[in-house]
Amino acid sequence: MENKLTNEGVAAQIQSQFGAAVVSVDMPYDMLTMEIAADRMHDVIEWIRLDAELQIGFLTLLGGVHYPNDKGREFAMVYHLHSWTNNFRIRLKAFLPAENPSIATLTDLYDGANWMERETYDFFGIQFDGHPNLVRILNEDSMDYFPMRKEYHLEDATREDKDDRYFGR
């Protein structure tokens, strides 16, 4: 199947349609990657899904990333989308502040977003505004923390039963 879309062409179309909502454009490993303002992410994804030419209608995955040292941009939401018709993939990112890590849900566009958003909430604490049932999906309900946040030490320095000689340190 021949790919009718190009990274440059799709980027230009999205920039033309959404202007300042497009924060940056990059193409690592030849995959179009765009940073979108968090408050416009839903609009961008809905538009590329419904656009008759682009037809980027399959949500491959969505997930969170924690960047604790990036002030005001501590959390990222990453979306991978695919056009089966055009054999084209795109990655969209939005950064969120630690004080209010929230973004609009995609459950009104993709049924599959439901569990992916719940998993992202469960592990990172990112809120999805408008989600119909944003509760933990894999961890215990009694957990009062989000385990994928980089807020915890990997090892307990107070342990006395470890001998670092056996671990190459």
C-alpha cells in the first residue's frame, strides 16, 4: 500500500488548522511527532480523525510520562494514532503541570480510550476530564499514590541485609 501522506504535509495541515496550538514539530526516526497545547489536544485528534483526506482514525495507544525536573511540564500525555487507509502514523504530545495534571478524555471519540485512560490515571494520577468512570483499573483501590511517578527511591538505603559486593556496586 502506498502512503499518500507525508510527515511535512500532515504537519502543515495541522499547523494551518490549529495555528498556535501546535507548540513544536519533530520527526524522530521518521515519525511525525507534534507537541500540542493540552487544552486543544481533543480538538486536534477529533479533526485528524474526521478529516476526509487524513483519515487518522485508529488510536494505537495513549499513555503518560513523568518528567519531575521539568517545571510546569512534569507530565506528558502521548498519543499514537494511525491511518489504516493511508498507512500513516503520528505521535502527539501534550505537557501538563504537576499542580493540575488533567486533559480532556478521548472516550467520546474512541471506545478503546476508556481503559487506556484509566490505566494512565492509575499509574500517573493524570485526570481525564469527562471520563465516564475514572477509577483504578489495575492497582488496589486503597492505594493513595501513583506508582509510576518518579517520586520514590528505587532502593531502600536503610536495609542492612544487602551486600553491595554481590551486585557489582
